[in-house]
Amino acid sequence: MADQDPVFQIQRVYLKEASLEQPNSPAILLEQEQPSVDIQLGVEATPVAEGIYEVAVTATVHTKIKERTVFLVEAKQAGIFEIRNLEEEQLGQIMGIACPQIVYPYLRGNVADLIQRAGFPPVHLSEINFQAMYEQQRSEAAAAPAGTLPQ
């Protein structure tokens, strides 16, 4: 029965994508006004092979002064996880809560580093309660009419 025991192992954590744009530099760097910061986060899980999944957390940080972009950072940090012998609901929770919690600190560090290397004060992404995020997505999916995709 040993081959039926639940398995959860991290295979690798890596930066999958990163981009930084400063479309209005250098002129906007002379502005004295404080920029507004909009941060969007997302989680996606993709099967790679039998019992192997890629879980990625994405962040988009868009700073603007009035309607002009100061900088736009998009980054995707991913992990490859071996997950076997779990019930479907447990599998969803592991990929929606536990895996993002492992990957997210790497994303936070990479985003702050990228912004700082671009010459700006670092933007530190706040801690995220992935369990609350997962439960909210599940309740929204349950409330959506059949046949529609969640936004």
C-alpha cells in the first residue's frame, strides 16, 4: 500500500517570465507628483505529466502619474510540483493554496529587485492569504451560471 500514500514534493521553483516597461522615461522621472500603484495577482495551475503540475503566480505592477505610465512590471514565478494520490478536492486546495504560498515569496523578491534595478524605490508586494483567495474563487465559480467561465 506504500504506493498509494499521498505524495507532495517540490521539483523546482523558477522565474518563468519578467518584463519591465518605462514608456515615458526619461521625462516622467522628473515629475514630482507621487504615482498611483495598481497591483494585480493571479494563480494558474497546469498539468505537465502524470502527477506533475506547474503552478504559477503572476503579478502586474502598474504605476502611473495622472494617466501616464511611470513603469509597468509583469512577472510570473512558477513551480513544478509532484502531487499524487489525493482526492480531487485536496488536489485543488494544494494547487490553489499550498503551492502558491511556496512560490509567492520568490515572486515578491524578484518583482522588488526588478523595480529597484530599474532605478525606482522597490515596491513590496504584500502578504497574500491564498486560502481566502482560493475560497473566493470557488464561491464565485459556484455562483456563476452553468456554461459561463469565471472572469
